[in-house]
Amino acid sequence: MTHEEATKNHLDGENSKSSAERETRLYSTGEDDDAFASLKVFVSKLNPSCSAFFQHPKQSVNTENAVWYENRPLGVNKLGEMMKTISVGAKLSQTYTNHFVRASAITMLSDANVPDRHIMFISGHSSEKSIAHYSSRPSVSQLESVSDTISNALQNHQPQSTQISTVTSAPLMQSWNRMASNVSMSTATASFPSGFFNSCNIQGNVQVF
């Protein structure tokens, strides 16, 4: 189901352009009481003599009546309070506003990585900067994804435990003993130049290797 309503988000000025609201779409989920079915009933009960999408409801109607709305649009104040009225009437967990629902939809689309140009087509914004503040902070699910990414990276890059092999000292000592046994240590008298140890008494054995 599509609905075209030629409006302008920015009246006057050289940057004025038609709003993306001229083609709004809603798809059925297949359920008998989904939003598509409800909207289909709503549209079928509109007053054909009135071009406004939101029309003033009649005081008394029943399901058999072909038209439920008068030939006049709903007032600005009523439109502004519509979401609040619905929230209270449906006993929702909190009171929603028109802006809150719109902002939530934009944030939800941004969190789902829907391209900005597609979001602009739905929201009617004229530039990407206009919707930037709706997604300036990461959502709870995005923060959780960041946390999981860092945790997984740390787990996958843990240093491997170093295996230190124990070297038996016995073979080394055996080689050393064999080398030492080949060296004959003898006692000898060393000759030094005259006057080198003048007036010095040397007692004991001098070992020369």
C-alpha cells in the first residue's frame, strides 16, 4: 500500500524541495490484525470529499457505515497530541510523542545500517547532517557488539605458553671432566727477568697451565 501526499518540509527558500512523504509504504505481515490490515480499514472509511489523510472523526459511527470521518481535516492541536492520546488510551508503558516516534524510527534504521539516503527518503530530511544527531551515540546493541569484538580479539591473541626444556647437566659435566683430565698440571719454577721480584720472598708452589 502506498500513499502520496505532496508536501514541503522546508517552505520558501532556494533549498525547498518536496518531502519524501509523497510516497510512504507499508507492507503486510500476513496477520489479520497487523498494521497493514488496520490501515486498510482506516483508508476505506475516509471521507472521499476531503483530501486530508487525517480527518475529523464523526461523533457516532458503526462498523457498517461506509464513512467514519467528516469532510474536514483534523486540527493541528489534535495531530500534535495524537501519540500522547494513543499512549494513554492503550495504557502503554510510557507516553510517546510524535517527535519521539519519528526520532526512534530514524535511530532504529540507522542502527540497522540502513543508508542515510534511504532514511532521508522516509523521514523527509533534506541533508545527511539533519539526521546525524539521531545516531551520534551508539545503541545498546552496538555497544554490546563492540564489547564482544574486543573480548574475542583478546581471547584469540593470547600468548602461547612457552615450553622450556630441561637440559640434563650430566653430559656437560662429563665433557668438562674429560677436558680437565687431558690437562697435566705440574709444578715448575718460573724464571723472571732480573729484578722483577727483587727483595721478594715467594713461598709455595706456582702452577703453570
